[in-house]
Amino acid sequence: MEKTLRQIATLVGGVVVGDPDTRITGANGIKEAQKGDVTFLGNRRYAPLLATTQASAVFVPMDVTESPRPLVRVADPSLAFTQAMALFHPAPVRHPQGVHSTAVIAPTARLGQHVSVGACAVIEDGAVIGDNTILYAGCYVGADVKVGRDCIFYAHVALRERVTVGDRVFIQSGTVVGSEGFGYVKIDGQYRLIPQVGTVVIEDDVEIGANVTIDRARFGKTVIGRGTKIDNLVQIAHNVVVGADSIIVAQAGISGSTRIGDRVTIAGQAGLVGHIEIGDGAILAAQAGVTKSVSPGVMVSGYPARPHDQAMKVYAATQRLPELAKTIAELKKKIEALEEKLKKQGV
């Protein structure tokens, strides 16, 4: 496929700087691009590569006006590049079609129109699956689960009993929604599981990565709010409530009964204790150890997590510890020498 730069700019709502008839045949990263490719400047630190990239054109922010090669100025270069990638490299769609002969579907389960169920999937009694939803091979849908329309669950997704999933929810392989929460009481020296009788509610337009675990509530419900995106290998414990349009990055862990606001960013390997609140728009940096509530709009980092500017001062001071230890050792020797001198003088 070949397009002119003018055609691509029209597609993405951009403004061409340079030759609008430049021929574009593909899309690639700014380092990997070759002649015929369009690329993008998504991070200012890569700006020097505008002079060396082999790409025929570059998507750039609106305030970039000059470059050795043609530009397309757009509000969001990353989004424009994604649209170009879809144009030149459309993803093949080979979703299961219809209901596979080896799927096991309970007589009381209800499937909407155009539902697809892959090989060896299981749908239990009372489950309801909305129109156009796709279940890949080996998926498990427990009793009385409610799933909305236009969802995609890849292989070996498990939705335990009484879970509710909204519309347009996308879940990658190996994720378990609705497993028992980690709640125990010690009786006569042995731990006993406290019954976890609640459920999980996944609201519309949520996307969940691979091997994520979202525990059912002890009572009430664990909630993942509308539009939230969850990366691979995230643990969300019982009775956690996550607000709308939040981002939770790989290997983060959220302990029970914590409440996450809207538009919160939880970076990779951050850990949150239970029973705290994270305000709207807060940012928890990578590997942050969050031991207390965070106010709206505040960025925290470090362990224990504290406002990011304070954490950076602590980190900077920590880097000076070897130098400070050496200085202290030298001062100690000088003090000892001074004391010895004074002692000899009879002072």
C-alpha cells in the first residue's frame, strides 16, 4: 500500500510541513525507519534523531516546525503513529467463530447473538454472555456470571462464580477474576480461611493483561472502574475499589480494602498496604512502597513512599553516604589525634 503524506495527514488530522506528495509505504520506529516509512517523535529526548532518522516523514508535536525531512504536525504524535500502523500493518483477526464442538455449555447458560466459544471452554449454569463476545480456548465462565457485549477473553481466562463484567472488556490469557480473597483467621494455632462471599465487578471498557489476579470481596464487591487499564502480573486483593480511567502497571500489588480514585497511575512493582485511599489523579512511582493514604494529584515515590520531591532529596543524600562515611572516619581520626595531643599537654 502507498499513500501520499497529504493523505496520511488528512487521516490523522495533521498539518504537513514539507512536500505533501512524499510517498509513504510503511510505518516504523524512529531508529528503525527506512526510506518510505513514516515515524514519530513521541519523547523530546529523541529529538536529535530527527537529523539522523532514515524515515521519509515524521509525526511531531504542533510546536515543532523545522526538520531535515517532511513533518506532519499533530496534537498527539503517538496516536497518529498508531493510526498509521493500523493503515500499513493491519493486525490479522482470526478470532474463533461459532461454538466449538468440544465446548461445554450448561443448559441454563444463555448466549447472546454471534457469541463465539473456543475449544474446551466451559460455561456454567446461569451464566449470561452478551452479544458478539468471544471466548478463546479453555476459558472458564462460572455459575451466574454476567458478561456484557463485545468482550474478548483470550485462552484460559477464568471468571469465577457471580462475577459481573461490563461491555467491551478485553482480558489476556491466564487472568483469574473472582478467586477467593486472602483472608484468614488463626484458630488453635492454625490458619482458617474466612468465607469470601462477595463478588467482583468489572465495568465497561476495562482492559486487563495476562496473569492478573483480582480477588472476590469478603463481602460486597471488588470493583474495577470504567476504562481502567491493567498490565500483566498485577494482584488486586479483596474489596479493593479502583476508579475510572486509571492505569496499573506490571507487578503492582494492592492490598485489601484499599480505594483507588479516578485517573490514578500506579507504576510497575508499586506495593500498597490495605485500608488506605489514593486520591484522584495521584501518581505512585515504580517500586513505591505506599504505607498511607495519598492526596489527590500528588506524586509519591520511594519506600516508604513520600512526595516525589522529598524522596529525591532522600535519594540524593543516600548516594553521598560513602563520601560521608569517609569524611566521618577522617574526622574521627583527627579528633582522636587531638585528644591524644591534649592528653599529653595535661589538658
